[in-house]
Amino acid sequence: MTKVARDEVLRIAYLSRIALKDDEIRRMAKELDEVVTYAHRVCDIAAEVTAKVHKNINVFREDMIISDDAEAIQAQAPESAEHFFVVPAVLETNE
């Protein structure tokens, strides 16, 4: 079990810009020691847990690669230019 030293409490208080009295230093050392002990227990428990790694798969159907003829698809578009679909402007411009 770890014990938090008085110097460590004073250093933390200094960095936190907190003024502590002697009785507060002892109480803070005890509380910080409990926090550190709890954190060690959590780490020990977490080290024992093994999580299964799941791969994202589609369970409803097999993944299939379908090669499409881009020219045939573009031929169905109402308007196209330079291998792109032409769509009407949605936003107004101030030109």
C-alpha cells in the first residue's frame, strides 16, 4: 500500500495554489493515499479483464463487390458534363 508523504501533499497544494494548515495536511495525505490506493485497485482489476475484440461484420448479407459501368450510369442522368453529374444549384449566389 502506498503512503502519500507530507512533501508530496505540500507540492500538490503549491501547484494548486492552496494554503493548508498542519491538520489539513495530515487529512489531505490520508485522503490522497485512499485515492491512490483505489486507483491501484482499479488498475489491478482492469489488468485481469480481457475484452474480446470484435470485427465489424454485416450479419444480414455477404459483402459483394459489384463492378458498375460508369458510362451506363452517367447515360441515365438528365444532364452530365466531363464525366460528372450536373445538378441544379441549391444555394443562391450574389453575383
